[in-house]
Amino acid sequence: MTDALHGALRRANRIVALILGVALLLTVAFILTDVILRKFGWGSLGGSDEVSGYVMAAVASWGLACALLDRAHVRIDVLRQKLAQPSQAAMDIFAMIVTNGVVLLIAWHCWPVLQKTLERGSRANTPLETPLWIPQGIWFSGWLWFALSATLLSLIGIAHLAKGRRAEFDAAIGMGSELQE
């Protein structure tokens, strides 16, 4: 079951990564179009700076989960490399649980931001007057997705350790060294 869950989580994050990539490409096209229109004096589409800021916030929050599943977050393994495998696994699971706790805390504190926006009906103080619940909702949902992914990955790691499945544990949350890569 843990392998199926891990596979499903990886597939879901690949889809998220593709959507984020498309969003970035569309944002770049929008900005380029806006710049070219201004360069030739044809006016401006307007809002490219605002929209790009919203997209970057969304990409950052949603992309963190993708990076977590691909083990792309920065980890320093100088001490870890010198330890025996059981100690390495303990450090890996500790790092995952701490990451999980931090992400849950961040997601918990993101909600009041969105809640106040919803209660007040806040809009951006820009010509677009974007209802702020839209970009903040996407941003918040990205943090929720990161929290869910981190929680599931922590549970998968714990399950693999409990069953003595070291190879699967390393594949899920272990840390490859520079020599292995």
C-alpha cells in the first residue's frame, strides 16, 4: 500500500509540475507580449507585473511539494555520510518529520491571511482590482498540498522503516550522496 501511495503522490506532483510549467510559460508569453506592445507604442496589456507576482507565489507554494518528492530541497550531508545506515535513516526520518512540522505550521498560519481577505472582500489596489481571494486561495492551497505531501511522505517513510524496507525508504525520503549521483 505504501508503494501505491508513494507512486500516486509522485504522479500527482508530476501533474502539478507540468501545470506550473505551463503557467510559467504563459506568464512569460504575457510579459513578453506586454513589453513588445509597449516598445512599439501600441499600449500595454496592463497588469503583467501583478499577474506575474501572483503566478510566482503560486509556483513557489505548489512547487515546494514537487521539489520534496524529487528530493530537490537542499540538505547538508557532511555528518550523515560518516554515519552507519541506521543512523542515516534516523537523520532522514527526523529531517522529514521536522520539515513536515514546519510546513504544517506555515499552512496553519496562511489560513488567517486568506480568511481575512474573504471576510473583507479585499481587492488589489491596482488597475486590475483583482479579488485577492483568488491568488491567495491558490497560494494557500499550494501550502496545503505541500503539507499533505510532506505528511504522507513522512508516514510512508515511517512505514518503510517499520517494515525494514531500507531500499524503499531511501527511494522515498532518503538522501543520495554526491557520489551516488
